[in-house]
Amino acid sequence: MFGLTALELARIQFGFTISFHIIFPAITIGLAAFLAVLEGMWLWKKDDAYLELYHFWSRIFAVNFAMGVVSGLVMAYQFGTNWSFYSQFAGSITGPLLAYEVLTAFFLEAGFLGVMLFGWNKVGRGLHFFATLMVALGTLISATWILASNSWMQTPQGHEVINNVVVPVDWIAVIFNPSFPYRLAHMVTAAMLATALFVGASGAWHLLRGSRHRAVKRMFSMALWMVLFTTPLQIFIGDLHGLNTLEHQPAKIAAVEGHWENIPGQGVPLILFGIPDMDAETTRYKVEIPNLGSLILTHSLDGHFPGLKEFAAEDRPNSLIVFWAFRIMVGLGMLMLLLGLYGAWARWRHRLYESPALARFALWMGPSGLIAILAGWYVTEIGRQPWVVYGLMRTEDAVSNHSALTLSVGLVVLVVMYLAIFGMGIAYVLKLVRQGPAALGGDIAAHGPSINQKPARPLSAADAVLPPTTDAQ
């Protein structure tokens, strides 16, 4: 069905589920940290605007957290259903790492999430703040284990292959494999940046509609500070990650750069735009800057790094996809930097909340962090091909023995269900965002929501009118 092989369908199915899933943990990581900052600032400054923001964003966090858990379970099951030979080969690595995530991160999050969401007026301020911190810590621990597992697939270390099965011999080397520190830092920073852009877009939406609510101004200001300082850090980490990838996965870098061969005596240009042609082994319609590719990747004007022609044709990633995915990610990163600088300039001119152009820019940049994360993951995963475990197991050897018809039906069912379920979830989150902090009913008392205000439950967006109390009741 669809004219695709079982392998191609299995890859599309997994790519579809992970594309949906990854946006939820990214926002969960960022929002958990944001909530911890908000509650800490409220306890320190005694400013109820922070508390209003806490209750507003905690509802969105709860819905997003639930969607992340559900979408993650579906993805985890695919290791056994669609990639059974991978599970047989490397399950001794992947299985324990995923189990460690459940035992440490998920249990920590689940244990304190109820206190964080429903503990107002039931526990003291210190304990509630501790619960918020533990949820934020849990999201970071979860990211650590997931990135350790995926990074091991990119740069496997600390194992032996015995009877065609991977056997871990050094768990420290397995976890702290060569690409892990860079990929963990890059992903966590991306999550924080994507969340800041989401929060900033929410604030911009309400500013453009004429709201000058204290909480709206506060979250808009905090988001732009975060964008200003986090974007340069992310660019720096990305450069280090690129150098690490060049060392351990040179074919991926060659595909990212659309670089086919070195010319003796000449540096490698940076190709800004072009169309890599895998059959013709060239990049067509190139717009390039001489020697800049060498300067970025070798820190020398005439340095060389391997081109795609130095790898066998069957070992080359699809350069067309990763070439453009990388440029989408970098292009959005440059726009994020511009937004941060524009916000700093408007703040200096005392027009942070009075500039419609800045607010529109921030609003349109709202989804850019998530788009950049998806583009970066496409570079990472498609650039690893044709390997599922780099240098050890090919993707074609990892797929289960399912027919193309079976996988086609599964793909159709997943697409329909995901669009229906998560489409409604995303629509609900956007409804909450449109309501804004002011919908919580004004300033929240220092002890938490009062009896006359909307509750801090995650599913309390819809207005409800309770019947009057009678003596019979």
C-alpha cells in the first residue's frame, strides 16, 4: 500500500509518533522549570502576579504532561511491534535505560504532581514549592535517560557483541557515551527556548488584544529575557555538538553540508542553499560562501573534512532531507536571536509592552521552537541512516517481519487517532492560552485560590454554574 516497502512504512510510522510525542516533553521540561521559577519568585517577592501565572500555566502543564505520557507509551510499544529485531539485538541496553527512567523520573514526577496541582490549601508553602521543584527535577531526569539511550544508538560505547546480541560491560561508558553530554545540553536548552517562545507568544497575543494585565506583562517580559540569553547559549552548544558529530558521525555532517568531495588546496565552502542530488552525487544550484565550511568545522580556512563520496553509496544518509532540515533549524535560530535583541532594544526604549511590531513578531515566533526541535531531530535520526545503532546494526536488519499491508493499516489508524485525540488536546491548550491569566478571576490570595475564584484544576477552563445550596441539601 502507498507504494512503500515495509521498512519505509515502519520508519514513517515511528517518525510520525515521535514527531507528535517530542513536542509534549519539550514543553513539559520548559514549563516545569518555569513553574518552579514562578513559585520561587512569588515566595521571595510576595507579588501575586507570579502566583496568577503559576496557576495559569500549571493547568496548561497538566494537560501537556498527560498528552506526553500517552504519546510516549505508544512509541515505546513500537520497539516490540515494529522493531523486534532491534529489541532482540540491543534490548539489554535500551530496556534498562527506559526502566531507569520509569523508576527514577516518572515515579518522582507522578509522586509530586498531585501535590503540585491539587495541594494548595492542603500543604504548607515550603512543601508545595518542594513538590514543584521535584516535578521539574523529574522532567530533567527523564530527559537524561531518554537522551542516554538515544545517544548510545548514535555513538555506542561500553558494550560487547556476543552471539549477535549486545552485552553491556561498562554502564558508565554506555550512559556517558561520546555524544551524550552535547545532545542532552542541546535538547534541554531547546526545550527551555521553545517554552519561552510559547510563553512569549501567549503574552503577545493578549498585549495585541489590548490587555495590560500585570501577569500578562510579567510573562511577556520573562519570556523575552529567556530568549535573549538562551539563544546565544544554544548556538554555542550547537557548534560544540556539530564538532562532536564530525568526529563520530562524519557522514552525517557531510550530508548536512551537502559536501561531496574535497578539492586539493581549497577550503570547503559553506553552502547556504542548494539541492543535493543523491543520484548525481552533487549539490545543484549552490549559493555558497568560500572557505566558511572549513572555518566552522575545522577552525581553519583550508581545512578538510570527509565528503559523501568517501562513503559507500549504501552508507550515505539522504542529504536532501537533512540539508534542508538543518537549515530550517538554523534559520529559525537566527530569527530567535533577532527576537531577543529586538526585545532588548524595545525594553531599553521603554516600549516593551507598547510595540505592536514586537508583539506580532513574538506571536509568529511562538511555534518556532517546536519546529526547530522537530527539524533538529530529523537531522539527528535521518542523518544516522542507514544505521539504527551506528556502525553495529542497519535499520533494514532491525525491522519486524510485518507485511506492507499490516504496517499501512497501522499507520492509517495511528494518523487518524493521533489527529483526533491530540488535535483536541492541543485545541484545548490553545483555548486556555487565549483565556489568559485574567480568566482566573483577578489577584490570587497569598494562601492560594480562594473559594470565590476559579479552581487551579487543569480541566477548569469551562465556566460552570453550581446550583444554589438549599436547606434540604
